[in-house]
Amino acid sequence: MISNRLFSKVLMIFLGASIPLSTQAVVNAAETCQAFRLLSGSGYEVRKSVSSTGVTPGVRNNWDTDFVVPPATRFTRYIATITSQTPENYNVIINFRFGDNTAQQVFRRDGVRLVGGVPFQIIGEPPSSARQPIQINTNIRGRQGATYRVGVSGCTKQ
């Protein structure tokens, strides 16, 4: 659960367009948020070090991380939280994946400057249609060896 607390940076994603909301925002007291499980692995958050670009034959990058959206819950917003171990620039993409094997890119920004140890949150709203994603995909690239943690949660209004 996410309690009421100040976030260091918040971006609101509204139908694929990013709008700076505030440098400090408070989670609405009338909502409940729950962390999503990793699709591969265990837990609700993963720590990664950026791998190579994957252009070498047989070498894959580790930029993608998928989180499972619990079924039967209608989330009103989604929050991806990225925390870099050290000050770094990252290229960040967030995708919603749907049950019909389609996807929608809801956030893309190159050169996102993260302060070491300070959570950076990207807030995404569900599509205007009745469709809810079944997975949230994060694609995070940066300097090879740069280390970060990422987790995704969904919020519902009470």
C-alpha cells in the first residue's frame, strides 16, 4: 500500500501525453494503491544494472521489466516508481499491454535525470475505453552498469 507521502517528482500521463504536475504531490487519501508482482521472478520490485545494448549477436539487453496487473480490479491510475542508486540519466518507456495482444505506449522520455536514492514516479491513467491493461511494461536504458530499482502499482478510488 502507498501511504500519504510527498513524492519528489511526479508526471501525469494523460492519454499518452505527459504533463508536469508538480515537484511534490500527495497521494489522494481517498484511494488505495497496491504493488504489482513481477511477471518473471518474485516480489514487487526489481533491482537492475543496465546491460549492454544487445547489438552483439546472442547477447540480449535487460531493459524490459513486466508487472502483472491483478484481474477483476478497475484501477484508476498506475504508478511506476524508479529509484536510481546514483545520479544518472535514463531513457524511459512505459507500455500498457492488453489481453488482445495489443499495447499502448503511455510514456516515453529520453534523458530523464534521476537523483541518486530519490524515487521518480510516473503516473499513468488507464485508457479512456473500458479496457484495462493486463501488464505494465517498463523499458529503462542508460549508462551501462547504472543501477536502479523499479516497481509498479495501481490505485483505486474508495
